[in-house]
Amino acid sequence: MIARALGLAALALSAPAGQAAEPGPWTQVWADEFDGDRLDPAKWSHAVDCGGGGNDERQCYVDSPDIVSVGGGLLKITAVRRKVTGLADPWVGPSAGTRTGDYASGKVLTRGKASWRYGRVEARARVPGGQGVWPAIWMMPEHDAYGAWPRSGEIDILETVNLGAPCPGCEGGRENRIFGTIHFAADAAGAHGQVSRSTAMPASADGFHVYAVDWSPEAIVWSVDGQPFARAAAADWKRPDQAAGAADPFDQPFHLILNLAFGGRWPESANAGGVDETALPAVMEVDWVRVSQRRAATTPAPSPSGR
């Protein structure tokens, strides 16, 4: 989600054939079924800023019940046209000043409340379309153990941009691709590296689907509705200076993020270009989020931690 350098271009991932058998059955260690009438503050916090996500996104993230709501068993994140003023850079803080944006949307995250090292992270969600619309389900390191982005990694479980917009190379001539990506440092100097893969949305692209990653020291595997579509082995993100067998930066706890962006370098440079305000309001709906780990895993269950 942060500073996506290659846009829609996808790098080859190692083939799933030959993957080692994994131990034990899965045990659910964390979940949110969104069965209440508000976002659970013990599990989630709101991002509130106009920083643009490092991608020149146009929205400001707000904590407002008409933007982020829970009801009827669903989390809903809505992007609308609304002028908002907020922090220009959430990483720097108030000293960076403020910025005013023309759009409001939502971003919720488990940082400081729950994070995990390895496991299956999955969400059943329905994502919106339209030129400039950018929903994402992703993970960032709970602590920057190896330094600032991209050194400490990023795992994008699901991203899609401009769903339904004109796309000559897509089935039916309309954008229907979903993306799974990891970001990391490609060398000791910290140059940005990524591996990314796309697949066509399943039938009923506007319906609910289960998006997941299976994350282990050996590999990260992306799937939709239980069907794997990409795999990155540790060798795909290994730097020349790393020791043999090292899995960093993807050997640390990561927290979960759900957000709906509008605009940004990636969507605005693809398909029809720019943004289409007629796509608003756009609504991302999440039925549930679940995290499971192998019973045989030696890593501890998630525990609250700060950053």
C-alpha cells in the first residue's frame, strides 16, 4: 500500500510446486466478526490524518460514524466527497503542519492491540470499484525492527484499483484484477524491492470473497476463496547480505490494516487515469477477519504491544 513503485506491473513469483508440507491443523487465535454496533476499541484504532499514505492519495482519514460503521454483521468503510483538514504527515506529527483534502474515508488498524508472527490472515470482504477507488487489506510491522520502510517489510493481502474501469487487457474489457504484494529492502542500502502478483477476480466481482495469506518462515501464499494464486518464497525477498536461511524482514510481528483510499499515484496512472467522483460514495464491506496459527508453531500467540 505504501509507495507502490511498479503500479500494475507484476513480478514473477516462485511456483507453488514443491512447497514443503506444513505441520498441524490451524487454531484460530484472533477474530472480529463485527457483530456489534460499533468498532471494538479493544481490537481496532482509527487513523486520523491527511497524509496521503505516502502515495499522494487524495483522501483524509477520519474517525466519524458515517465513514466507519459497524452494523448488521458488517464493518463498512465509506469514501465520500468532503473537505477535511488534518495532519499533513502522521509520522512527523503536528510539526509537519496540516493539509486540506477534498475527500474523507476510513482506515482502521490493530497496531498496539494485536499483532502476529506467522499464520493465516483472512478476511471476507466486498470491495468497491470505480476510477480512483483503492481498497486494501494489508499488514505492517508492529515495530520497525530492521529500520524504516521498506526495510522492515509490508504484506499486502489484497489490493485492487479502479475495479470496473476500462482495461483493454482484462477479461470483458473492464478492470477485474486483484493484487497480492510484499515490499522489502532489496539490498543492504535499503533500496525498495517488491514481488507482486495479480489474478482476475472470481465470478461476481462485486460480491463477497475471502482474501487470505498463509505466512510462514519459508513462504507467503496468497489465495482468494480458498484458491491459491501466488506464492513468494523466502528466496524471493532474500538480500545478498542476508545469512543463509534468514527470513527477515518477514520474521517479526505484523499488525493488520483495513482501509479505503481514493486517488494516488497507482490508480491515477492506470486505466482511464485520474479519479472519477461519480464512483463516490464508495463502500468497502468486511464481514469478518480471522487469524489462525499452526498448533505446532513455536511462535507465541499474539499479545498487545505498543509502537
